[in-house]
Amino acid sequence: MNAFAVNDLRALALAMKLGVLPVVAGVAAVLLGALPMMAWAETPGPPAMAQKPADLILRGGKVVTVDPAIGVVEAIAIRGYRIAALGDDATVSAHAGANTRVIELNGRLAIPGFIEGHGHFLDLGRARLILDLTTAASWNEILGQVADAVNSAEPGDWIFGHGWHQEKWRETPSPNVGGAPLNDDLNTIAPHNPVYLGHASGHAALANDAALAIAGIGDDTRNPAGGTIVRTANGRATGLLRENAQRPVEAAIARHQGRLTEQETERVRREQVQLASAEALRFGVTSFHDAGASFADIDFLRRLEGEGALPVRLYVMLHEASNSEMASRLPRYLMPAEGNDFLAVRSIKRQIDGALGAHGAWLLAPYADMPGSTGLALQPVEQIEAAAQIALQHGFQLNTHAIGDRANREVLNLYQRVWRKAGANGGRLRWRIEHAQHIHPDDIARFGQLGIIAAVQGVHCSSDGPWIPARLGASRAETTSYRWRDLLDAGAVLNNGTDTPVESIDPIASFLASVSRMMPNGKKFYPGQAMTRMEALKSYTLDNAWSAFEEHLKGSLTPGKYADIAVLSGDILTIPEAEIADVRVDYTIVGGQIRFAR
């Protein structure tokens, strides 16, 4: 492994204990930016002409390797699925043979393939098969989409949609509860079709009465633990279900889908994989941290990998399993990345709270716009602590969803408590907090001190920024929300993503949000907390690899690592900020194979 820059003796001492040097945000980026263009071929080894020729060469560009020992070069040679050499055009061209394919970059930027640090792979594919509500600017637009779907459906067919967010509509629907519509219009449009429309956050959904009836939810149904059946002032269920209140409807949907034959189910799941992969590759994503899969999902993905049918590399977090089931089955599912691997499994995901947009994030103080609530704890702390002990026992990473400041504090305390009890080295374990959106100032330094990775999503900041002050109040929004600069300065590792399909998988949009914190309203959300451009690139490449224990295989363009590369139409590291959104992916290369060309 390359020697990464470290910013203090404590970090260096920890690195020596672990046998590796950590990806410390900021310092390596400064060194990388200061390095001159240099030649770098693989060493040791025979002269280039004595070796087997390269299969693919990219030359005549700006190759930002994100490897501080190499810096910025002009060209890259690929042999098989690995990087063979980097350097100036002359050095790398010496690796060409009669059958070598050469791509002229013509000054374009080549970088390590983007790694989606937190998304939902099969859900991304599924989102392409149902109503896309992400761009709807009003409740009436959504009603129009549902009406069109009902017109082409048979009575009894379910109508699914995903991606609505009441804070992004031009006007608040009337009547409403907390800004969200009642389901009256859905009942009128689809009296004979159950309708289920997922909120953009994934932490709430709106169901019509037909769907509620199938799920056994009525006006008198009690709220489940960790969930809310939203009601009007006179007690009528509006159709809006928050967090765990969605489960009865989702169980009914599972029963409905269980009527499909095994062949039909297989066809749909394979289509989801292909659609998700195509979306990822179009945006330069070569690896994907899948934040929540069941044992059955993993079995399915493992079968596809054996067939060579996974176009994108997956790092999968096991989610939908009880602690007892994990304790008995985990040993058979430990799959660290090796060889030209497209499926790795070595992590568990747990979820302590919900989302701020759905008033489900667990807060230390009540919501500004819902003073009677501090959010929802979706799983008892004791259950997550038991999962942590199982993870330790079986050598799995633990990644816990935490959005609110209370949720983040509880997880930090939990991790520290479990490690102290077990005498474990937390930095070596690389446990993560997924989202880490709202953190009390007293807890920020603990991420770096404990070696806990903050798995953030840059694009959430710009997307959520306009309405966060309404949820938290202006002062709390400023001091707790998306504190990336503070986390980096405290020595924490940040990995970056989009939480797709909650947001578009587009890493360039998330990169832009990370460095600008520009919101759709043209204002910046506390821009002093922005990342530098190199920090943002590292968070999407080398730091994402680090957070999956895969920095020896990917994340930088280094001889011997995977030839996973994205070629961009513009230089996102130097062009004016206003032009970053216009940059497109021209090539996506995975394991030396061109999987996408614009």
C-alpha cells in the first residue's frame, strides 16, 4: 500500500499498529495537488517492451490518480483487469502492442471510478419500474401520474410510486397534515386499486384506503413502536405512514408479489440489476456500497456474480435479518473482496432512527415545527448493541443509520461501550455511521478520536438545506447540520454517496454539493462547512475504498489495482464552480472493460 500523509503522531502510531496508514482527509489532498506531473510504471519488473502488451491505453489527458505517491500523469496502461502503468505519454505508449486499443483523451480528465458510498442497489432498479415522483412540483402532478397508471391497470392491481417530497412542491396541498396531503384524491382516482407512494426519504409513504384496508390499518389502529399512523384532528387516518407504520402495507405487498412464479420473480430481479447497473455506469460509478440487503438478496447477487452478470462491483451490507439469524448464518456469508471481485460482503447495517424530512430523525430537543416530538427510535439501543457484539464475534463491520443528533450520540456511545467491553481497537474495525447528518458540536471530535467513519451524502445537504431550518430552527440547523469541515478537521474519514434512489446516483451532482453546498434556491447552506475539491474527490474514491476495506484494490489509479476508471468531459477540480454541473461522463471502465461510452 502507498504511504498516505498523516497529520499527527497519534495517527501515525495508530497506522503502524494496524499495519496500514489511514486515509486522512485534507493532508493527502494537499500533497497530491502539489505533486508535479511524473512518470510511473510498475516496479519492480522487466522493461515495458519485454512484457505482455497492454490491452487498453488512455493517453493525452490529465490523469488524477488520487495516489499521493504518483500525483497527476498523462496516460495509463491497462492489462487484464488491473492497472499496468502510469506516466507520461511516451512511457505508457511503450506498453502498446498490435492489438492494444488506444483512447485519446485529448486533455480530458481521468480519475478513479466513482464509488457510491451509500445507496440501495435493487431499489434503484425497482425505482425505474414504478412511477417516478422525484421531479413532481405539485401534488396535482402526482395525481395525474397515478390517474394515468390506473387507466392502464386492471382492478386490484397495485400502483406504486416513489420520490415525492412535500417540501419541494410549489404550494402546500389543501387539506393537509404537517404539509403532507390526505389520501382523499387517491381514493377518488383509484377506488379499486391499492396505491402506495413512497416518500423521497424512504422513511414514509402515502397509501390510499384500498391499500390501508388490505394491510388492516384503520382509524382505530394503534401506532406501532417506532412508527406513526398520521391522523387528522378528528382521528381519521390520512394514509401517511411514518417509519415502522409502513410495515403492514409492505407485508401486504410482499404477499401480493408472492403470487408471482419463481421464474417471474427472477426475471424482475434481474431487470432491476440491469437497470441499476446501467444507471450507475452512465454516471461513472464502478463500485456501489449497497446499504441494506437480505440473505436472500445476497444469495441472488452471488449467483449473478458466478454468471459474470454483475456489471458493477458491490459492497453489500446485510440488513434484513434478526440478531439470532445473523448469529447462526454470518460465518457462511463473510466474503471479502479478492481477485477481480464483483461482490463483497463483510458488513452489517442497523438503523436507529428515521429521516428529518419525515420527522423521524431522533433529536436531543423537540422539532421546531412539531414541538411535541423528538422523532422516532426505530430499534432499541439494546438490539443494536447485541448486533454490534455479533459483528465483533464474526469479523463484520457495523454500519448504523443515524440522522438526528440524539441518534448520532447514542451510536457513538454504543460503539465506544462495545469496544471498551471487548478490548477492541475501534480504528481497526472501521465501523461507520451512515448519514451522520445532524451532530451535536460536543460529539463531532469523537468521530476522529474513535476512528468512526462518517458515511455522508453530499447531495442531501443541497437538497434538504432549504427546509432544514423549519425542522430545527436556524440556530440548531447551523450548529449541527452537515458539519463536514469540522469532521475533517477533527481527523474523521468521510465517505460520500447519494442514498440513491432517494437522490439521483449522479456523483458529479453530489461532488458539486460537497464543494459548494449550493441549494436549488440559489443560496449556499452554511458554505464554511464545504469540502475542498480534492477532499470531495477522495471522499468518492479512496476514502470510500478505505471504508470498505478495499483501498488495496481500488480508490486510486495505482499499478496493480483494479482498472476502474471514469473519464469526464471537464476538469471538475479546476473549472469554475458554475460549470461543474455541466460535466458529463464520457467513459466508464470497470476491470479494464469499457462498460459505458457516451
